[in-house]
Amino acid sequence: MSTPPIEKTAIQSLTLRSAAAIAIAAAASRLGIILPDGAAQELAGAFVDLVVTLGLIGVAVGRTRARTPIV
């Protein structure tokens, strides 16, 4: 009997974070900015976390507005 693969959410996906890190490194290179080792990965992780947090805030605001009467 084999165990099913562990499912990850899209946010935990290394592919998503890797794509963001590559985009950040490419943009920095184009702008002539030299990033220290690992900086692109750290920035990508922070960016993904920021987008998720802002999305959750947007959902919370939308749900709150939907429950109050429209004036």
C-alpha cells in the first residue's frame, strides 16, 4: 500500500516562490543592482506573503461590506 503524496497549497509551492525569485533577480540584473546570495529568495518569500496577506484583507473587507446595507 503506497502513501498518497503530500498535497501543498499554491502558496507553499516552491515553483511559485522560485518563479518570483527568478523575476526579482532578473529585474535587479536589468536595473544593474547586485543582490547578495539568497536575497532574491528572501524577497520572493516576503512578496508572496505580502500578496497573500493583502488578499486576505481584501476578502475580509469585501465580506464585511456585503453584510451591511448598501447606502
